[in-house]
Amino acid sequence: MADGGALPTLYVIGDSTAAQYGIERYPLFGWAQVLDHYFDDSKLIVRDAAVSGRSSKSFRDEGRWTPIQEALKPGDFVFIQFGHNDQKKDDPKRSTDPYTTYTEQLKRYVAETRATGATPLLLTPINRNSWETPKKHINSLGDYPDAVRKLARDENIDLIDMHKLTHRYYQKLGQERATRLFITLPANLYPVYPEGKSDNTHLREQGAFAVSALAIKSIKKQHLALRDYLKKSHRSWGFSRRLQQKLTP
């Protein structure tokens, strides 16, 4: 894997909610797929290495972490976000327990990143489109988000709490408008989904931009080091801001 030359690189490791998809899967997008819209590419390279279907365990076991670890250099950053597939208790290749094996996997990613001189950042998993009532959004990720928060506190690791941020955002939108962020589609609208789709986990294009913008706002609010690599003007975010305006109350 290329290391981006002299420029620092932001790597993203995670699952399908953050992964990059080709045009043949449109309108399916991972939220990290559009992160490069916010960063100045003369200062920082973004590498979305998240892979659909992977957990904190299987991403490592399949050897997907190794080339990233080998490419890391001082000044690089790693976003670490898993959880959705760690929940799959019936799949021993992916399943982890929040406060034991899941936490242990995340700690290893953090330690190995730090050992290269790069900076790890923990991210809680983004919320699903799960509702108790049309006005009450609920958590469907069990203890995994809290396990990430605890690890970040215990190990003094920067945290972007995507779980909390997406919950607040969906709650503000309400169920009907929040559903527009996800792959919930009528039949015959997109060639890849001729029969339509009802998917409350994966994002569509406008959802990816809305969720990635939450991460960017958190970076700015917390004055994280990545703030120095953002584009100076919000006008340069263009397309993403127009999409957000369609959804924001």
C-alpha cells in the first residue's frame, strides 16, 4: 500500500458503514468515502481502507491491517471504527465481546499505530436507523459504543463519538427525514435495486455527507490535530453542504 509520499495520510479502518463503494452500487456510500471532500489534499491524503462485513477481529485476522501498519509513518492518522459486525454472536470469525475481546482488539490497533509514530483516533460506531416511535431514536449497538468510550478515557485516546453524534442528528431530524439518509428505496428507482430496498444500516450519498460532516465538526470542536488539514473555507465543501441543507431542520 502506498504511503502517500511525504504527505501525512489519514487511514480509515472499519466496516461497511465507512467503506468505499463503486458507481455500480450507487446510491450506496460509506460515510468515510467522502471524507476527502473536507481535507486539503495538498496537506493530507485520505485512504478509506474500511471493508464491508468486517469486525475488529476479522479485519485483523484476514491480514487487512498488516499493509496499513507497515505503511504508517510519523505524522499519519488512523480512524478506528468497528462494532456493527462485532455484534454477530453466531459468527465466531467476527464476534467479539464489548468489554473483553472487542476492547482488546481496539487496544492493539491503538498500540500498533502509536508504535509507528502515527496518531490513532477511536470512533464509536454510527447509529442505525432504529426507532421506538417516530420521535424516539434508540440504540441498537448494545454496549459496543460505551466500550469504545471507556477505552478512550482509560488510555487517553482522542475520541470522535459518532454514535452520540448520529443519535442526536437523527433525533433532530425525526424518523421520516432521517430515513432519507439510508438505503431505503422504492422499486425501479436505481438499477442496482430494481425491487427497492429497506436497509436501515447503510447510508446513501446524502447520508454519507451528513454523517461525515458530523465527524468534521467534532474534529473542529475538539481542536484535534487533524483540524490543521481541513480546507479553510466551507464554500470548498460545496456539494456536501447542499446535500446537508436538504436534510437539516
